[in-house]
Amino acid sequence: MIPVIGCLPRAGSTLLAALLRQNDSIEVTPTGYLLGQVAAMSQAYTNSPARVSWLAQDEARSRFHAAVRGACDGYLAGDGLTIEKGRGWLHWFETIEAAYGAPPNLILPVRDLRGCASSMERAYRRNPEAVGYGGNAPTIAARVSQWIQPAAVPLGRAIAELQDAIQRGVLNRCLVVRYEDLARDPVTELARVYRFLGYEMPPGVHNTGHVEEPVREHDAVHGPIGDHVIPPGPVRYNEPDYRDILGDVADAIVRDNQWFYRVLYPEVLEAQT
């Protein structure tokens, strides 16, 4: 299996990784590059004239899948369980499934899109001159529109890939971890993750009263949205502040993304009816 964490930005993947790392038998990579290797191999396979010249295309495809499997196994090798943290795996779900003969164990942290957008807006206000925060957009609505449009990295593309995964029937074979649930009840959500990976959560290993995530990567490389450090302390649930931060834009996010709320946050739509 390939255990992977990653979906929406600002949705708790760093928190989940920090919690899992409290188990000495589990390693979670910093934002990883395995997906880039798989994508490069796929491009090479697709564009290779030598591969196209093979009469036995089934064999060529089988060898490609074996190469993907070997690269993933080598990358994730180590003592205990190594989990890759990164985005984009929904797009490559079927490729990994074909390579292994079984689907990847894909853990998908998600968050109410209003929470994702308000988190990015707060980051923008802390550093409004930073390239990549929609600095040329003069209003909250314009900035949020930039962040959510399908080609935008990291939020918009992740939303688009999630919608595509729902349409392909992939989502119901993954484990969705809602940020709000993780922050409210981290023990229950951790137990769900363990079961999804095929283990039972060991007693006395995880301390949700003190979680710490030291610097593991240069956040500036990821652009101004980079923020992968958790101050030491307990897991806390904070009441959403997107109404204060986004104003009426929060309503527009729900209105324009009803597919998201229908599948992942139906209670939001129910509250509006």
C-alpha cells in the first residue's frame, strides 16, 4: 500500500502529521516530492517514441506500472511505517491502483471552504505585499475568487481535483478527515486513521494535550501560503471566524460550491434551509 496524507490546504494535514509522529513507529514526510516522480515517469511513458513502437503495449504498460511501484516502494522504505504528505494524489489514484493492484491508502484532510479562505485572508493581511496572495486584487471577494478558481495553487486546484474525484467515484475509497472533527476530537479521528491504515491505535502513545511540530521545511519555498509549524500546546478547536474575516463572501462560497457542502458538510446546507 501507499499511505498518503493530503488534500485541501489549511485543512489540518500538518496537525495530523504531528499527531501521527508521536508514534515512534510512524514517520510522515515533510511536503513530499514522490508525486512529482510519478508524474515525470508517466510523462516519459506517454511521450516515449520507443514505448510507442512496442507491438506488445500491454507489456509496456505493465513495465511502467512496475517502475512506478518500485519507485514508490523505494521512496517509502524505512523502519516502521512511512507516510507521504503532499497534494495531488487524487489525480493519480487510478495510476497507483493499477501499479499495486490495490488502491492507495489516501487520507484526505478537508475543511469548510470558508475556513480555508479565511485562513488565507488572515495570512494575506499579515503580509499583503507577498507575491501569490492576490496582492493586486483590491477586495476580499476578488482575492477569494483568485484563490478558488480551478487553476489556482494551492487551493483552487485542490478543490477541482476533489470535485473530479467525487465524479470519478474515488472519494468513497479514501478516508476523509474533517479539520473541524480533528480539532474537536483528535483521539477519535486518530483512531479512524489507524483503522484505515490497518492498525489499532496503541494506548498511551498520543498526547493530544501537547502537540509540537518543529520546522521541517523552508516554508518560503511554498510561497506565502507556506505555514507548516505548530506552536507547542494542546489541540484546540476554535470557533470559526470566517464571518468576521470574509463577511458576505462567506455566503457566496457556500452558494458557489454546493457540491462540496452537499458531500462533505451537509449540515451547512441544512442550516441555510
